Amino acid sequence: MTNSQNLGTIEATNPVLAVAPLKEETEMLRATEKITALYCRLSQEDANEGDSNSITNQKDILLRYAKEHRFPNPTFFVDDGYSGTNYDRPGFQQMLSEIEAGKVVVVLTKDLSRLGRNSSLTGLYINFTFPKYSVRYIAINDHFDTIDPNSTDNDVAGIKNWFNEFFAKDTSRKIRAVQKAKGERGVPLTTNVPFGYRKDPEDRTKWIVDEAAALVVKRIFKLCMEGRGPMQIAKLLQAEKVLNPTSYKRREGIKSPSPETADPYHWNTNTVVHILERREYTGCTVNFKTYTNSIWDKKQRETPIEKQAVFYNTHPAIIEQEIFDKVQQIRKQRHRRTKTGKSSLFSGMVYCADCGAKMRYCTTNYFEKRQDHFVCANYRSNTGSCSAHFIRAVVLEELVWMHMKAVIFYVTRYEKHFRAVMEQRLRMSSEEAIRGYKTQFAQAERRLAELDRLFIRIYEDNVSGRITDERFSMMSRTYEDEQTQLKVEIQSLQQEIEVQERQIENLEQFIQRVHKYEDLQELTPYALRELVKAIYIEAPDKSSGKRRQNIRISYDLVGFIPLNELVKEETA
């Protein structure tokens, strides 16, 4: 679409399509280099009303009108599938660029609603932007023409624009109500099925497993369990020539909203992160994950997790819930890779037993494997706040493997005794913890209720003039801040109480996990991450004249296991 003498068409996301003019129109088109913009727009809601608003019908009406009135160089600008509630549409923006460049003399639309359904912005373009650039605007079916500002049809244009906006709002409300009802019934609201699933051809609201893609999803979770970060996983998949989700879906004939990459094997780090954090892989449907403020503001905002609607066991799971939860823990323990590019089996899991800081993995390209080590992050020679907690990586691996082997052997051989002892310990520690949490919980709730009463009191004092507006504002802000903190504290305490109440259930899960590794012959990253939560390095014991290094292992779900005591009790 330039100054060429032809009929042009600008489609959203499509190049200009030139259409040769009819012979009898040639003389008219040569009269000026300026164009007549024929603007067509169709939204999904408009398409439901039938053919009257179709792009083809709009084009016929606009081109016929342009010919009859001998408007120069008719050129189409088309937005197919775009809402009229905002003006961030490619076809309209292209037309606006031509207007601002002084190339447009007339703008034609089928009616005012085709230009837009935002009364304020529509009025701004009609009354300010178009006149500023000497552009005549005509809405054919509404008999609106800016060349005659005194026309009675022009007088009611504002009312029509308001009604067009009301129609958009009303349609939006109805669509939201339908989506809300579907979402609350557990029907998946997303139109794009997660990588690893397909829509069931017999029931499009159901998902079935896509076996080939599911294998990739499982591999990604397995690599994360082995300690690999998203960037490492992405590079590995790319090196192995694994199709990324968009390329895979396009190859399988599945629609994807994402643009296809130049390299079909290129994996973006964010794609890996998105897969690792998607709860749907555990077999649940998650609705209302995002929201928009209004029909004018289309920006997608994340809904807090507690306000999302989760429906369990709605489709086959690709990832077990336990593995998914473990991966989320690992993701929270993100660690920076060393400059050498090397990483340790234990990275993100090792802590100082005294100060609680993470132990830093130290290595260089000049180190032999036996020289790689962990040191307390708070230790600095002569200046740090902690002593020199230090352990070589090979020693740590040997100690952890010895302890894990002993735990696996004991649990699988003496499961009944292990369960009885651990149940008693967990119950005692849980009951004590729950009492403490419930006391704090009750105190926080009492204080929250007291603050509500204080709010009412200072409001009444302010109304009666006993305290000034400034004093009221200061006190109310203080109370609001304290209430916000208390609500966070109450939610955290409730979660801790629930965790403690599930301790016995967690013990059974741990025993089941241990049985999976009954025949484990060597320490693997996956087994380590599934069984162990954290490793604590104690300060070295040199009392005997030799350096003796002790570690403490906190196992996932059950915490510290008093292995020596258990063995003594069993042998006794």
C-alpha cells in the first residue's frame, strides 16, 4: 500500500495485496495520489451474528460506495478477529500511519461500530485525529459524514457510539459469565492444551496423553530431579535434536499460538520453566489462572494461587504429585553455576550446621575432582561471621551414600520397627509443634479482631472531632499494615499446622519411596533428590588430633533419622 494507482488491501499480519482497478475507473484513480481508506473489522463476537458483518460483505459495501462517489485509490485495511474495544489492531494502526503521513483523504467504514466500540476513543479519532489531518470520515449504514457537521444523523453519533460500547460491555459480561460457569464445573478454560496432551476426539473438553510428547515432559522432570537447571535442560534437548513444543505441534497438525522458531530444535529456557511449573501434569485442571481488569485493559495478570480453581483427577497424570512437589522444592533452591560450567550432585542441598547458610561449591578448571569442595558462604578468612565449615565433594558423596545405604537397608529389613519408632517421634514432635502454632494462631486472630474494633473507635473519634484527619490517617495506616502482616502470619501458621498433621501420612510415603531403591547400587542424582531434603555440615572435630568431619542428613518427608539409636534398639 503506497501511492500506486490500484486497489490495495492491507490484511492484519498479511502483506499488501494489490488489486488492479477496472478500466473505466482508471481516469478517476489518476486524479490524485492520495488514497481512500476502506477499513473493515470483524471480531469473534461479530462473526457469530452471521454474514452481515463478514469481511467479504464489508468489502463489497465499501468498494461499491467508493466507486459510486468516485473516491480516489480505494485501499483496504483489514482487522479480522480483532475486538473493537481497543485500537491496538494491526490494520487500524497501519491506516493511522498512512493518515499521519498525509496520504489519506477519506476513511470509509460500514458503520460506526466497525471503527470501534470504545466511545471515548472513537469520538477522539472522529472529532480530533481525522480533522487534524484533513481526513473525511464516513460510516455508511449510520449515514454519518464529517463533511456535514450539522446533519441530524451526526448529532446522534455520540449516542450510537455509547450504544456500541454498551453492546461490547454486555457481550463481555455474558462471555465472562459463561466462562465462569464452565470453569467452576471443572471444564478446562484454556484453548491451548499443554504440551504432552491432546484433546480427546470424542470429547473436546477432555484431555488424553500424547505419548511421544509426554516422554519429553517426563525427561524434563527427571533431569530437574537430577539437579539440572532449566538452561542446562534446554541446551541438552537442543543438542539431542528434540523438537520444541511449537514445532512438534505444527508437525502434528495441532494449532499453537506461539510463532514457530527458525530452528525447530531450539528450546527456550522459559519453555522448560513453564513445563516444570505446570500443575496440570499431575492430572488436575487449573482454571482462572489469569484475569483482565476490564474489556479496555487486556493485559493478563496472574491470579493468586489460593484463588485459582483446582479440580483433581480430571485427566491422566504424566507426572506423579510427589515428583512434581519435589521439583518445586528443587526450583526454590536455585543455585548459580560456577564459572567453569561444572556443577555438583549436591548443589543447592548443602547447608552450614551452625549458621544455616548455604555451603558454596568451589571448583576451577585446574582442580582435580578430589579438590572440589564446599565451604560455608558466611566464612571469610578473619572477617566472616562463621567458622571454616569445609568438606571435599568426594568425601561428602561417600558419607551421604553410606548413610543412605544404611537407611535403605534398615527400612526395608526392619520396616515395622522403623515405622513404630518414627511414628512415635513424629507424633510427639508434631503435637508439640501444633500446640505452639495453634497458640500463635489464636493470638494473631485475637489481635486481628482487636484491630477491627480499634478501626471503628478511631473512625468515630475522627467523625466527632476528637482526633484530627492527619492523626486518623496515620493511625489507620499503622493498623492496616499490622493487619496485613497478621493475615500473612495466620495463613503461614495454618499451612504449618496442616503440614504437621500430615506427618504420619508423610512417613508412609517415605517408606514407599525407600522400597523403590531397595536394589540401588550407586548414588544417583534422582535417588538423592527424591529421598534427601538437605545436608548439614558440622564444624570439624579435631579433639582426637585428627580432623573428623560429621554431617547430618534431613530426609524428605520425615526429617532426621536417628539411625544409630534405631540399630541399637533393634539389636537389643
